[in-house]
Amino acid sequence: MEERSRIVLLAAAVRLAIAPFFMHAGDVGTIYESSIMTLKGLNIYDFVYAKTIQMQNATGLPVFFEGYAYHPLLIYFFAPFYWLFTVIAGTGPVMIDGHYPSVPVLIYPWTPLLLVMLKIPIILADLLVVYLLAGMDTRKAKIYAFCPYVIFIGVVWGMFDALVGLFLLASYLVSSRNNFLSGLFYGLSLLKLYTVVLLPLYVIRLFGRWKAFAEFMGGLTLTLLPVAYYLVVSPVSVWNVLVTFQGTRLMGGVNLYNFIWIVQDLPFDLAVSMIPNIFLVIALYYLITKFGRKAPLLESILAIMFAYFLFGKVINEQFLVSIFPLILLSRECDYRVWVAPFVFIFLRSPFYYFMLPILWTSPVFYGYYLQADDVWRQLQAVGYLQIPMYAVGVTFSLLIFWNLIRVVDATRGVIVSATEVSEPN
Amino acid sequence: MTVYFVVYIVALSFVPLIHDTLLAQSRWLGYGTGAYQYQNQNYFILFNDPYDGSSKPHIHVNPGFAPAARISLLEFSDWTSWLNDHNLFNEFNVTIRASPQVLDVAYSRPEIVIHKYVEASSESVKVTLQSEKEFTAHLELWRWVMTSINGISIADTTKPLVITPTTLIEFTFEDERLQSVGRGRILLSAMPSQVEIWPHEKGFNRITIDFVNSMMSLTVSGSMEAVGTPSPTWNYALLPYVLPIVAVTVVALYLLVVKYGRTFKNRATRRSS
């Protein structure tokens, strides 16, 4: 068996062995709930918006229900697998009330099967990334295939940033050969919206090459049709969920901004959360005008995504997966940057966020779970966890900054030498 | 560029401290998914615990000798309180609105709307229940634990005890961590129909108050005094002071690694070549 296939099969085996037993209740719960609604033909955005209005009315605060706030296409990656699950297990409830802080009720024996089914798109995305990387460098493919961080995000938590990573990688790989496909894959990478910061880069690179530009935009537009449909069908809901919620989120995550979590004053927090936006716009403008057209595409994408990781308001633990394949392809970047978000997971997440199903199988395990969760909450309440969380957040931002500087320096060198070649005198 | 960025990190790390000292005092602040808090020189009040919806409100006292410490004084529990025989937590629609000084919590059912107003001053915290119609109330106020209530200690009773109805309830408590004793008092605006105290191991953990009225206010106050010499203790309220230190430390380590790490690497490379 050739090594490429062996790596892919091993990566699949590791993931399938873990997938049935763990989950992030909030995110898997959202996908489960949204898959059910999609199969019933219900409007997911109307549901999320209604919940938000209900919460805002009850609390008098600008709070949002954290449900399905993604590209409409995303759910169509999962809903077919949920449908397959219902063919086997029926349509009875398997996970009841999984939204934080409610602890979900899980129905056995179907929970492990549901988890495997809902994680299949993520596992397939991971395997395709491994396959593509192995075609270029088997060492890099192995790093991705067996990186504890990537495995944790995909099959322990069940988060789908691997899909974003796959499509971003694909968009980059085909960009020199097929602009339509590049645009299509880039459009699909918007499943989680944050790669939208790359759009000005693609536009400026293709600006003036009108045929290539039209092809790229054609591919991209195709993926945006579902958004347009929902904007026509329920404009208020879609605007609230995709724009207002995502645009006015409270800053924080694995970054230098998570200090805001200890400032318990939501209107103030939201006002301060606008500060990084200003720097993000400045950084994007600088990087795109300085390097956008001249620098290699890989380094340009990474530089912009690094700028987003530095000045984007919300950088959750899983976001790095989306650019991890590209980081592996770049000679300038240090891929070990994954360690920081991986450590952060264990500092930030209550027990509610992982290990659930395996501990839910017996009242004894469940008792242990509740005791452990209680200890975690006490540590959280007195503020012991906030200090290492902040330290890790700042460290991650600095590591990203270091990588950004390396990419920019190297790119500057490429641009200078290219200019010297074209202008020998 | 590096200098600008590390200055940015350090500057932002002071935001919690600036907020805490300049903006957070003596006004209601909302956060999370519907929690509210109020802090003044003497009291810290939490309303609607973000984890489980308890604490409505939970009044803490800040001892003069340890201002950052938040010592539980009294918790009003919606989980275990009833208005017109309906549980406050589960059987009412609740909406919260805050002005800087007053938190207005409206409990509504088809037949009645009852407001719970929470107001704090430097002397006390006033919790008022008010409706346009008369209502029956069974309120439960918790603390783990009160060593005595209106002069009655755990030595006097091992069973729940109905005490003489009164508009003034005084209790004492201890805090081992701060080696201190505390006093609390609850002043009622009208005579209740029944007051009952509930023993639990080393003291009383609950006071239940029953009344029929269209308005009742409970004015809660408390104070603490050190008995021994309390050792310095960590508290959540100290976090705003710690984060700038963390930021400076991490940034300094980064700068050291970038500077000397590269020099060390260059030396190692030269030696090996």
C-alpha cells in the first residue's frame, strides 16, 4: 500500500475510534437541532432570531441566542447524514436541550451513532486535507493527520472548521489553474464567515484580469445564492443572525482580548469590542495594498488570516484549524502554534464542553461528572482560571504576530528580488 | 512594529482596572445572558447567577478591613419562593430592566404582575415587592450559615422554629477564612404573618417570611469585624489588578525569547558550521 493511502487510512481509524464517545454539547447540539429543522423544511434563521428576541426581551440586554449563525450551505453537509441516522434509528429525540448552561439529556443507545453520523462530514474533510497534503509532502500530511489539536477539534468536540480548512486549501491549490473552482472553493470556505476577510485579497489580485476575475466571481456567486435566497425570504432574521450577531459579538477567545470576560458590563464590553475592528481594517488595508498583488498567494492568505487572528474580535479555539493546512505548506510559519489553543481548551471549557456522552452512560459516571464540573465552576468563580487563560491568549497572539512578521519579511524579500530581476539596473 | 504591538497589548490589559475604578461603582451592570451586578463601597449584589439563575438577589458585604472580599450576607431565592402559590422561578414570566440605581424585575402571570425592585445605597440594600393587587407571599432568604437569629442560636432549637412575627430580624454569622464575625439585619416595611427559621448543622441556613400585602420592602444591611488577624486572601475582584502584570510578564518573556533566542540560535548555527 502506498504511504499516502496508509496515512489517510490511519487518520480515518483514529478519528472513527474517538468520534462516538465525545462531543461539544453546544455545537453538536446546534447541528443536530438545525438538521432536524432543515429536514422539516423550517427556517433555521427565523428560529434563532425568535430566540434572540425572547432573550433580549427577558433580560433587557443586547444578548444573542448562540445557535445556527453560519452560511446556509453548511447544514446541507450535515443534514443528509442526520437523515441516514433517522433511517436507522428513527426520528425520536436523541439529544434534548443542549444549549449552555442547560446540561443535555442524551438518549441511549443512539447517541454514539448520532455522533458518528454528524461527524462524518468533518472526518471526510480532515481526510481530504490529509490526502491533498500527502500528495505534496507526507511529513506535513502526518502532522495534520495526527495533530492532537486537529483531532480534538474535529472528533472530540465535533466542530467543523476542517471544512473551512479544506475549502481554503482547495481554493489556494487550484487558483493557478482554474479561477472558477478557486472562487467556488473560496465561497464554500465562507461556511463559517470569518474567511470573508480574504475577499479583498482575491479581488485585488484578479483586478484588471477581467476574464479570471469573472470566472472567480462566478464560482463565488454560485455559493452565495442560498444566502441571497434567505435574504429574500426572511431578511430581518438573516441580517440579525449573520450580520448583527457576528458583527457585534463580544470580543474574546484565544487572544489578547479575553480580559473582557472579567469586565461584567455588557454595553461597555461591546463598545470596547469595537477597538480591534479599527486595527483590523488598518492592518488589512496595509497588507492588501502592500503585498496583495505582488506577493505569493499562500503568504498573502496567511498574512491576512494572521492579521484577522490578531485583530479579529472573536478567535475561538477551533479557528486555527481553518488555516492549519496552509501554515503547514508555508516554509516561514511555525506550525507548533497549535499548542496554545489546545492548552486554552482545557482552561476555558467546563466539563459540559467535552467528554459528555461517555460519562452519561451510567448514573455513577454521571455523578463523577457533576462533582468534577462543580470543582471547575468553583475554580472559575474565584477567578483562578482567568489568569492562565489570559496568559495563554496573549501568548497565542504573540505567536501569531511572530509568524505574521516572518511571513511579511519573507514576502518583502520575494517582492524585492522580483523587482530586481525585472529592473536589473 | 513589535514595539507598537506590545504597547497595544499592555495598554488594553488595563481596561478592566479602568472600568473597575472609574465606571463600575454604584450602578447596575448587566452581563452574560441576563445577569446583573452592583458594587459600591460596602455591598456587592449579584442578580440572576449566570450559571443557574439563582441569586435574586444575592447580597454580599465588603468588609472594611478586606474591601476586595465579597462575603455572602443573604440570598433571596426564587427557586424556593412562592407568590400566590406560584413558584417564582418556574411559574412566572420574568423581564428585567435596569436603570443606574434600580433593578426592576417584573414577574408576570395572566392574573397579576408583581415587581421586585432592588436598590442599593452605601448603608443598605432594599428589596421591594410591589403589585397593584394584594398577593400572598412565601419568601425564602438563605445564608450558609447564620449562627444566631434574633438571639436564638442552634443550641436553642434543632427543629424549624416559628418566631414571634416582627419587622426586624437580626442575625450573626462567622467567616473562618477572614477570621471575622458579621452581623446582618432585615427591616420589613410591614408586619409579616409568619417568620420561621430553619436549623442546619452548625447554625440556621434559612429564614422564611410569609405575608399578605400589595407591597413589602425588606431592607438588608450588614457589617463585619475582624476577630483575629486575617491572612491576605485571593478574590475575584483582584483580577483587574493582576491582568496588567500578566500582560507585562508574557510580553517581556516574548521579547527576551525573540532577542536572545535568535542570538543563541545564531551562535549555535555558527558553532556547528
